[in-house]
Amino acid sequence: MSWLWLSLLLVGAAIIAGLAFYAGRLLRLVRLQSLQAEQAKQKKNQYLIDSIVVISRAMQAEQCELSEGALRIWVLLDHLELVEKPDPVRAYPGLHQMYEVVKDMPTHKARKEHDKRHIRQLDQIREKAEEDLKDFILADVETLLQRYRQQASS
């Protein structure tokens, strides 16, 4: 074998070794990135579960209005990313019905921008729904607590 062929073979082997090292590094970074994404997802889910449990307990203790709790819990359930997550419409029909009543009602600053008569009418609708759905909502809250109490970090 001539000196030229031996040199080309060594250069080729060095290039292949360099590319293999680079590919291995990239694979390690991809694995690390996917692990970090999974940890972030778990942390987010834990925060959501903790929030659901706290709001549910507040609703049971009548420290939180049922309509406000239903609205907050429904949004949290929507953002929860679990492998085995029940269909919230079927699993929590009382919360769903309350959410449907209040989801388009103005809150905070938007309430102040509406006519007081209109706000009173909306409040009457909300209060009537709270009264009518109270037992269903509290049953759904108990179901939520049974499902997530063990997973809550508090």
C-alpha cells in the first residue's frame, strides 16, 4: 500500500471518528432536552393538581364561590396533561354546567365597564345556577379530591 492510500485511510478514519463523536454529542443533548421537557411537564402538572386540590377544598369549606371555583378548576383541568385523564365533561358534569353558565360573564375590570343593571342580571343568573347546581358541583369537587388528593404535594 502506498503512502498516499495510507494517509487517505487515516484522514477518512479521523473524519468518521469526529462525525461519530459529534453525532453522539447531539444525541446526548436531545436526550437531555427531552428529559428536561418531561420534568417541566411533570412540574406543571403537579402545580395544576395542587391548585385543583386547594380550590376544591376552599369550595367545600365555602371559602370560594362555587361559580368562581368551577371556572378556575375547569381551566386547570383543561391544561392538565396526564396519560390517564377522564373526559371532564362526563366526569364532572356539575362543574361543566357551572362553567358553561359563567364562562362568558365579565370579570374584574370588564365588570366595571358594563351597566350596573346588566351586571345585576348576570349575578342573578350566576347565583341561581350556583343554587341549582350546588349538590352536583360539590359531588364533582369530592370526586376531584378523591382522584388528586394523593398526588397533591400539600
